[in-house]
Amino acid sequence: MSWPDLAPLWLSVQLAGVTTALLLIIGTPLAWWLATTRARIRPFIEAITALPLVLPPTVLGFYFLILFSPNSTLGGLWRDAIGATLTFSFTGLVLASALYSLPFMVQPLQSAFEAVGRGPMEAAATLRAGKLDAFINVAMPMARRGFLTGTVLSFAHTIGEFGVVLMVGGNIPGQTRVISIAIYEQVEVLDYAQAHALSAVLLTFSFTVLLLVYTLNRRAPVRVG
Amino acid sequence: MDRRQFLFASSASAAAWSVRAATGSALVAVAANFAKTAEGLLPMFEASTGYQITLSSGSTGQLYGQITNGAPYDAFLAGDQARPALLAQAGLSLNRLTYARGLLVLMQAEGGASEASLQGDFNHLAIANPALAPYGLAAKQALEKLGLWQALEGRIVMGQNVGQAYALVASGNAELGLVARSYAPAGHWPVPEAYYAPILQDAVLLRENPAAAAFLEYLNTEAAQATIRAAGYGAL
């Protein structure tokens, strides 16, 4: 049996890595706001954040197809500015994946921030720590399990992404031909040997990542107080 | 799944198709390019025979994979001749006939496509995946014939079947697409038939089912063939 082409796996890892980094940047302030705000609009934002959990990937993929099209406002602006379409591009997949995996980052972070509570932040304030200072040195270390969970779940969820990519990716090698698409195609053309090989690689990879995280999580208990 | 569950599942699916056979209904898998046309044929067929047909569409490759793995279809209207031949070889089909000859066209989102459009300024040309879909294979052959397959690398985007390739163009994401004539709007460019191997589409009967057998027979009647030609297929 020949060795499987590992380029789709590498592309999936890159996509998941970039998406997770982007989600850390967007998700952290959003989760903090959701955990601390008393604004009336909060349930609406929470519901919107959780939507990708409920909507089938076909619905998301269909809306992305419309939204990314040069005929739409966003797609048109993007094409005029960058000169390429969002569909069929790595950038487009990052944007789509970030929305698709948003709840997997925001929900664990929000729970972790809620568990921190007001006490430690108020204590930090009485010691004249600025708000950002207190957030970085008090809230973030206390919520580190939330960060770990959110990061792993977002990464894993994006690695496993299929439906959205199938609809807006266009199956371009090195750009949008991620591992789930490659496996799907191999199954369809009855190349079960290659499908088995790639699936086994993905299974081993996913299990190892999860095992590593759970092991690390045990070794680094959160000290509170 | 243990042995008992397996036996239960297989006898349940066997029961499902014997029920269908007895009640004059059939489940028919149809290649994406022919799905709309097949739907258009049903009212006349059902009214004249009293049989009932339920259609499932997908790419020919996908449906073939499902059938070899025990999918409960009574008949399969493929987009090519290769998969039905493989099914016959494997002893999975009872009867085989050619029901349509597909035609490939170049379409443009804004209409008015011509051969020159392929040389023009565009970002993406959508085709069906040549590994999965007969129209994708024809598109690849035509582009090779035109000497453009290499030159367009990186600008070719693939749908899983010809329907998805059409959707990529219709939604404006790709400017051009090589699709089935049955899909294309007016103003397309018919790709010369010498540029690709004929897309002859075969249908196979997969199980003893009177409704499915009658439907396959109906496909070759003059009335059905006229409807099929009107939908954008070539004469057989």
C-alpha cells in the first residue's frame, strides 16, 4: 500500500491552528463581556453565539455561499479590496470555521469567567490593579482550564469540519482540500486503502491531542484563593 | 453490530423493499444531472401506471458506493455507463439500458458565454469533480482537448456533482462553469461533442420491483424521450 498524501492533514492542522488563534482573540473579550454584563441584550448575544451548535452545516454553508459571493455586499467589498473571492480560499475557510467553532471557544471561557466571580477582581481593584492588569493577572490565570478546554475543543471541532467546507471550499489542493474532504472523496472513488490510511492517521492524531490535554489538565490543577 | 443485530437490520431492510414491491412503489437513485428531469417525468408516469416513485439524488460515484454497500434502492439512474457496468459485473443488477445522452455546456453567471470566455479574465471555473461525476470527467477531457487543463490549474474549483458546480456559478462565486446542458440557462456555449467522450447514461434495475421495472421501461418510450430531449439531452 502506498503512503497517503498527508497534505490535506497538514492543511487541516493549519486551518484549525489559525482558527483557534483567531477565536482566542475574538472569544476572550466576548466571553468576558457575557460573563460580567447585566445588559438586557445579553440573552440575544448568547443565543447568536450558540447558533452554530444547532444549525446544520448545510445552512451555514449555504449562507456563506451567498455572503461570500461577489454579488453580495461583503463578498463584493472583499473582492474589490483583495482582488480574490472569499469562497475557495483559505481565508474564507478561516472565517467560516471561526463562526462554526465560536461556541466551542466562548462557552467554556464564559463558564470559567463566571466561576472567577466578582470577589477576586474587586480584591485586585482594592490593591490598585487596573482593570486590564487584574484581568490578565487574576482572571485569566484562574480561568486557565476554560482556556485549555476552549482551545482544544475549537481546534478539534475545526479539524473535524466537513459540511461547510464541502459547500464553500471548491476542493482545491493546498487551499481548501482539507482532510475530511480528502477522505470523503477517497471513499467515493472506492479507494478504501487510502481512506483507511488517512482515517487512521486522523484518529491517532486526534486521540493523542486529547490525551495530552487531559493529562496536562490533571497535572496543573487550578489553585483558587 | 453483533450477529443478531445484523440479521435484524438486514431482515428489516428486506422487509422494507418487499413492502414497496407489493404496494407498487419504488425508491430510485438518480444522478444529480438527471434529478430535475426525472422529477418532471414522474407525474405522467405515475398517472398512467398508478405506480409511485421516490427519488434520491447524488453524484453517480456517491450513489454507486452506497449501492455496493447495501443501500435500499430499487433502481439506479446513473450519470455514466461505467458504474452500471461495474454493478452488473458484481451481480448486483438485473437489467440495464441507456436512457439519456448528456451534453456539456459552458455557462457564465451573467449569461452570454462563448469559447472565448475561457481565455478571458476570470477567477474561477467550476466543474464537477472528475473523479466522482461523469460531467466532471467530460469537463476535464474538454479542457485537456482545448489545451487549458494545465493553464487553468488553481482557477478550477470543484463541486461534488454537477448540481453543486452549477450552484457555485449561479450564486456568483465562480464566474464560469462547465455543467450539464439540462442545468444551464440560455446564453451558454455548447462544448463541441468531439471534445469529450459521449456521456451515455445507463439505468439499472437493482431488485425485483414492478414499479421500478416499469419506470425503466417508460424511460425508453417516445413520450419520455421527447421530454428528456426537451430538458437538454441529446438524441439517443
